[in-house]
Amino acid sequence: MDIAQLRCFLAVAEELHFGRAAERLHMTASPVSRIVKDLERELGAELFVRSTRQVTLTADGERLLPYARRVLQAQDDLLAAFGQARPLLVDLNSPGLVTGRLVLERARRLAPELELMARYESGLTGAAAELLAGRLDASFGRFAGLPPALRAGLGHQPVRYEPMAVVLPEDHPLAPLPQVPLAALAGETVYAGAGNPRTPEWTDLGHRLFEGRGIAVAPPLPLAIGDEEFQRIMDKTRNPILAVVSFPAMASTVVRPLVDPVPLSPVSLVWRKGLVHPAFDALRRAAAQVAAENGWLHRPAEAWLPASDAAVMSVH
């Protein structure tokens, strides 16, 4: 008997609805139903009466319920005992970015008795190595932009399609516009992180967006560590910067959303496969709640997104 079978059974027994149980388990209804049927075959007992209108526990289901709760509580107690030794380490990429910070804040409210600590690894490619080595537990970023060899060891949960933007010097000719059409950037050289070994997934997204639009990706620059050094380098080049709409403000610059079409930066919560930590479920629940409340996974039909990213974001 698998612990996962008991977790599915308990979720259905408490919700009395396969769809709601699946949402609680971050699954779809079909696998939950299949797992429960496998458990019924192993036990040689029918646990639920299913109809088109309702789900109810059978006598055998009622008999199993207290045992399942005791087993799962014992597992939770064991995990909590080991989890108390260290916090869940969550990479937010950069201090000023909003998506991961809001998810982490919600997770801390969902599990106030547990410790979740922020880290700042700059980009998902850089964070992926730390995740796989066990030095980091979770991160946020463009999962489709990782090499297949890295993706194979990681799980992900879509969180947001964040509209992209451009950061301009405040005296740039396009700065007075409230929104910048992509076509208006033709002839510009835009910085998209080239040369930063921790963010090649972002540079790749820039190349895909600018291809065929007459927009060049700025060549690699010296790797700037820290906000002050980054701004100093940008002040010297005066190149526009490819960013997201929540990009933190810098002195003497403006952030303008890109339109016609609206390009989207796909953001997933990413973790090492097999991760076991008492705070991990709270982090996943927080990601799902914050995404739903803010409509982050709504993708307008007229928006731009690489087909490879759309495929990865729809299967998780």
C-alpha cells in the first residue's frame, strides 16, 4: 500500500467530491479516481459509492478512515520532526520581483509554524543547479527555457503569465509613451541578460521575441553583481532593458509595458523532484491561491508566447 493512495482516499473521504479532492491534491480528478480504485482492489473492498450526484463512504470506507488518518498523521509528524532542522529555502530571483515574493508571503501565512526563507539566485538556470544539488528547495522562472537535462530532474507548477515591459532612460524618445508597441523598438539594441550565465533562459526569450522584428539583443556585458553595479552598467550603455511589468524602478528610468502584441513571460514554481519538506505543500497551495486570485494564468488570445512555453505550461 502506498502513502499516496491513503492521501487520495482521505481527500475524497473529507471532500466527498473527486474534483475538489483533486484540487486539494494539486491533481486532476481522473488520476485521483484511478488511485482510489487501485486501493480498493488492494484492500478487496469498495470504499465509496459513486453516482452522478454524490459520493458517499461505504461501511468499509468508514472503517478505513480512522486508520488512514493515524497513518498519515504519523507520516506528517515524522516529516515535521526532520523539517524542523532547517527552513524551506525559496529562491525569489531578485529582491524587487513580485511574483515569488507574494507566493512566499502567502505560504508563510498558511504555515506560520514553519520557516520559509528567501534566497536570491538571479535566474532559474543558476538556481536549477542549486535545486538539483539540494542546496535550494524551490525557485521561480521560465521552466521551458531550461535544458532538457535539467528539466528531467525538476518538477514545476505554472504560476503566472507576466506581461513583459521595457525599461527606458527617462529621456529616451519612447519614454513619454504609456505603452510601447513592439514595432517601435525596431532599430533598437535591447539588453536581455546576454553574458549572464545564470539567466540564459531570459536571453533566449528575448531572442525569440525580437526575431523578425528588427530588434537586436545587446551583446554580452560584464556581469554586474548588485543593483548599483547593474544600474551603473546600464547608465553607460543606455540600452533599453527587456523586463517584466513588475520590474523595480531604477533612478532616471521608466518602465513601459510592451504591446501589439503583449509578450508574456511564463513563470513556474520549480522544485527538485522527490522534495520532501513539511512547508512544501504550503508553498504549492500558496502559488495556486495567489495565481487564482490575481488571474495570473489567464492568457489573452492576442498575447505572444512561444509555442514551446505554451506546451510546457499546459502540462505539469
